[in-house]
Amino acid sequence: MLSIRDCLDYCDLTDEEVELIAEHEGIPDVAAAQVACGLVQTPEGVLLITNYMLDLIERADEEGDQAKADRARSLCAQFMADHPLPH
């Protein structure tokens, strides 16, 4: 049986990235790690994860939670740098 750490190590996602996916989807971190591991393997999946993060940034901005928005922006920028989409 794979642990959440095994999934994260396999798909090269950070704990924080998985937490954002879990928050966006309203699912536990373990489930988010499993979903993300599949998504991050395709350009469409990387785009979907990026959109999840952008949604969370927008939500945090709308709610006036600047610290959360800044954290999500930082994580999104790092995710996009680590997982560039082909042009």
C-alpha cells in the first residue's frame, strides 16, 4: 500500500500543492494526492491543477484573505515553474 509520501515523491508535488488541491476539491489530503498524481502526468491535468490554484487565489481575494491569496499565488507560480505546459 502506498503512503501519501510515496504518492508525493512519485509525482513531484509538494505537501502545500496537495493541500491546495484538497481544499479546492473539498477532499482529504490523501485523496488529493492520489488525484494529483494522475493529473500531473498530462498537460491537461497540469492545466486543471493550475486552474484549481487560480480559483483559490480568486476566492481568497474575494474574501479579503490576503495572506491566503499570497500563499496560493506563490505556490501556483512554483507549480507552474516546476510543471511547464508545452506551447
